[in-house]
Amino acid sequence: MSAEDRQSQLAREHKERQAKRAEQATGSKRNVVIGAVAALVVVAGGLYAGTTLLGNDADGMRNTAATSSPSPSETAVVTPTPTFTADPASTKCSYRKDTSGSPEKNVGMPPSRPNLKLKTMTITTNHGNVVIDLATAQAPCTVNSFAFLARKNFFDNTRCHRLATPENSGVSLLQCGDPQAKADGKNRTDGQGSSGYVYDSENLGGIPYSKGTVAVAQAVDAVNQNGSQFWISLGDETQQVEAAYTPFGVVSQGMEILEKIAKGGWITNPDDISGDGGSNAPKIPVIIKNVRLS
């Protein structure tokens, strides 16, 4: 089966799952959720999937309707206290090859021993720097992966491909990390690129997805299939998402840059393979020039 045929098959299967879930939904409140609250549309491990926030369905998403919340500029960024700390003497990470056949930029595998002294991740963009305070002790293997990819210049000159807002998805986030993304609102495969390897989730529930939280993206149909894609929460609407995505840091500088991007709006991609706005690009292009962990 060709890559194009495989993509079409996955998209078809995804739409069939959506239709089945919609048929099972009951009550006007749930119908509002189906129409207005899309889950985090990501592709990791070759699973080209997205979903709406339904009740405890097969994708494990919690039924939580979007509620009124302050705009990004009105919401303070707060770093909560994580619940788990890695033991430096025994922490060892495991990474495995992504065998799904999804588009990838392969730069090798991270080392198994993480550097637990890393404190910040600085993303240099065409609009300025976004600095993230890392939860290294709580998500050591995730931070280790991003440190490795940064050293390999994996993220250099890549584009953030998805802007989710309460209007188009019911959540607020900017998603980046797909090395193949064109972020032009036209490329049907945006959101499918990966690092060529996957690893298990960490720190689930350790940090809520409030404004400024940074988490690893993976398909809602997937478990422990983390890769290179990540998203930054732009508002407290994103807290409604079930704790299924590894949070590994909180923005400490540059939130005003992200707010500017959010206010600029998005480009609707009519050919989005997921069908849920996973490649609705920001109208204001966001180009990652460099990522550095220290």
C-alpha cells in the first residue's frame, strides 16, 4: 500500500470513528461538545487521528464542555507543584523506533541517561524568544528527548503548524515540532511528521494544562507514542482536556508573543486529513529558528 493510500485509509477510518461516537452521544449538552470542542489533533506514531471531547469513549477523552474563561492576556501563568520527582541514580530512559511509516526526520536516538540538571528551554522564533521553565525531575525522559533533538538542530527553521482557539476547537494552543509542516493552511499532511522514534508518557496530571503549560502531542488514539511535536497552552480552556499528554514545562517569558499569534487568527485548511482542524495554521507565521536547553 502506498503512503498516499495509507493516509487516505487512516483518514477514512478516523471519520468512521467520529460518526460512531456522534451516534452514541445523547443530550443537547453533549451535542454542543461534539460540535464545538475538538480534542488536541496530533499525529504521533503514524496515527493520523483527532477527536471531539466525548464522554469516556474508546479514546479515553473526558466529557467536559468548554466554559467561559479569561482571555489569554487576562490569565496569569502559574507554575503548580509537580507530584513526582525522578531519582538521579536510577532514572533510565527507553526510546524505540517508530515503525508506523509516518513521515519522519530521523536524527538518531537520545541517550538512555537523562541530564537532570536542565532547567530551561529557549525557543528562538521569528518573533522573539519563548522561554520555558522545565519540569525535568518530573518528566526526565521527555526533557532528554527535546535536549537531544535540539542538539541535532531538529527544530531549526520548522514552522508551528496549528493554532487552536475556542472558536475552532474549544481549546487554546499553538502546536509545533512537525519537521515536515508547511503551515500554509493548504498542506494536508501537516501534523504528521515525527522524529522517527517514540517514548512513553510521563508526569500525567502533574501539571494542569492552564495558560503557559507545554506538553507533548500525540494522537488521542495512541498511548505512550510521544515524539517531537509539542503544544503550548494559550488559555485556561485547555484545562478541560483529560490528562493524557505529557506536561514538561511552563512558559516563563515570551507569553506576549504567543498572545499576538493567537489574536492574529488562523487559516482553515479544507484538506486537513484529520478532519478536526489539526493543520489550521496561524495567520501570523511562527518559524522556530533554534531550540536550546540549559
